[in-house]
Amino acid sequence: MPPRSAAEHPQAIKPNLLTMITESFGMSRAGTVGVMVFSSLMLIGAGFFFVHSAPPSTITITSGPAGSIFYTNAFKYAKILQRQGVTLNILTSHGSIDNLQRLCNPAFPVDAGFVQGGVTNGATDKLVSLGSISYQPLLVFYRGQPIESLANLAGKRLSIGSPGSGTRTLVSTLLAANGIKSGESTTLLDWESPVAAQALVDGSVDAVFLMGEDASAASMRRLLLTADIHLLNFTQAEAYSRRFSYLSMLKLPQGGVDLGKNIPAHDINLVGPTVELVAREDLHPALSDLLLEAAREVHGNASLLQRKGEFPAPIEHDFHISADAARFYKSGTSFFYRYLPFWLASLTSRIVVVFIPMIVILIPIVRSIPHLYRWRNQSRIYRWYRALLVLEKELFREPDQGKRQALLHRLDEIQIEVNKMKVPAFLADQFYGLRGHIDFVRQMMTNKPPQ
């Protein structure tokens, strides 16, 4: 029968991919498949983490009533974030209390919000602070003769802010500290700031309490410039700041509102908490940096009540500063976000965090497996070589013919066991060498008489 052509042995000429990998890396088919499966699972896991670790392109902030300073600042944030391709959805609210309740409710779709200091009531679970972003002065406007303290407002008609606002919570606390309660000749009204401001101008109320979370800058400026309406000078400001740790002493300088008209005509002492930018603890670190960059741009300049660069600041009250915010205040944004566009920085940082460690770990593991496999198979061959060496020495030294036959029978058993071995192709030379050496020992001992 003529020899078969190479075309009739396609598998011998064209091995499949698995066989090629097996022969290249010196591994069994099972080992090769295991390594391929392990590597594939690592890549799939890394890919899954890579995709899901990307910062979202849209976040939501809860601000304050439409037209309030909180609301205006949120729109400034939105413009800054839009430059980086991130959309900031702005939700109106009644103020700090409303914002806090939304942040504490996992079912409510919001990521961050403005919260006035001193209104948390311990509701800090799973919330973190990105820092204080500004002072929040309490402005008390009233009609009539000048007064020296809040206690002089007893028996008056007072608008203390709408329900859900931090203004109402703070004012209620301060009035109670002065012995003023609703129903005891004093009327406390929960009107919203635009209505309350107009009512004060019309004479429908005697005093209104306004803060930036629920009042517009225009409304407060209007009252400052209106004749017969005064801004309360907190002569007891230091006492308030010591009794209530979340309050700061502030000063509105003479002529600060209008230099030409010298409004106010003298320095006015004020009190007020700071405003914190509060977020849920799972806020993406990249978005935390973006919000703080926006806060620095919006609140970092000097104003009547603060120095340049004073805010944002890592001032803690009821919320602890997040780890990402602490890192931002210490060293700024990370390297990639500092020099690259946001989308490219996000992509690059995730590649560095996900794939480089995976490669550093995976390559040594994959490279060590063939060596371990080679060592395992070689040790099997060497074991039979050791048995063969011992047997050869015994055959040379054994003069008794019967015992020599028993040793030759042992040699047959070794050959049978060796023939049962399955070894990879890369060890074929050692395997066939072992079989040849077994035949060599048999032939030598059969032809050579014992010593």
C-alpha cells in the first residue's frame, strides 16, 4: 500500500489553536483550557468593573425655592459642569429640611444638595459632606422704632419662613431662646419669602426672617433700600455663636450695600450658619471633584461676608467630610482630571485602576503555570529514572541468577508503567529517552554476565 499523502493527515499538518497553545506553552489540554477560562473570566470581570465604574453623565441636586440664592447657585454649578459634559439636574425645594429629607430617602432620585448647618437633628446616616461652601446670614427686617434684640419682637407679627426650610428651624430655635413662642401674643406666620417681603413693605407683618436658602438676593436688597424698614443689628452675636456652635459671627460693613447712600449707615452684626454641600456616600469620586471645583469657582471669591479663598472649606458640623473631599482639599483633583478633559481623564484613570493591576497580577500567574506543569511532568519522568538507576546497580551487583530474574521482572513492570504515561509533546524527547534507556539496561544485563 502506498504511503498516505500529507493531505490525508490534515490534523498532523494543521493543528488546531488549542493544540498550538498547548505545544507553545508546554501545558496539557486541560491546563490550557483552564488558563484560557481563568484569563477570560478575569477579562470579563475587569471589563464589567470598567464599564460600571464610569462616572454617570447626569447627576441631580436639590436646591431651594425658585429664585432663591440656593437655586441661583445650583444653576451656576450646572453651567460649570456642562463644560465637562456632565448634566446637573436641579430640583426646587422648600429649603434645607426638605433637601435633607430627600437625601435621607434612598428612593428619592437625588445625589447632592445644599443643607444649612444646625438643621440635621442627627439625620446623618449614609450622608457625607463635601465641605462648607458659604456663610448663610440670618437677616431680620422689621418696621418701627429701632430695637436691640430678638426679645423686642415679642407680641409682633413675625414671618419665620415656610415649612421645610432651614430658616424656619433656625428662627424657631432662636425665638425660643428669647422666650418667644407662638400663641402667646406673638403671631408666627409661615409665609414664603416673596410674600413675606411684600407684606413687610405693605405693613401686614412687623418683621420677616430671611436667609439665602429661600430668599432671593433681589428681595433682600430691596428691603435694605426701603425706607422705614430696618435690619436688626445682633448686638448679642457673640453670645449666640457660643451658645449655638453651628452659628458664626458675621459683619455687614458700613456702606457695604450702597456706598453712595451709605447703606447701612453703620456696621451691622449678624449671625448665621454655614451652608454645606451634602451628598450621598456613594457619589462617584470624579463627580465629587467636579462639584467641589464648581463650588470653588462659585464661592471662592471675596464678598461682603467672606475673604477670597475662604470657601469651600472642610468644616465639619453634623456630617463628616467624605474621603474624596478630604483628598481634594489636601491635593486637589487627581492627576488625570487636572490635565485632561473629563471624559478622557475618566477613561484613562479607569484603565490604570482596572487593567494595569489585572495585567500585573495575571501575567506572572499565567507564566508560572507552564513552569509548574513542566516541573510536574518532568518529576514523573525523573521518578522512573531514579527507579531505573537503583535497579541497574542491583542487577550489576547481584550474582544469584534467580534474583536477577526477579530484578528483570521489576524492569518489565517499570516499562509497563512508563508506557502507560501520558506526556505533553514538549517532553517527548525525555519520554522516548526514558523508554530507550529501559531497553538499553535490559539489553546490557541480558548480554552481560553478573560480576
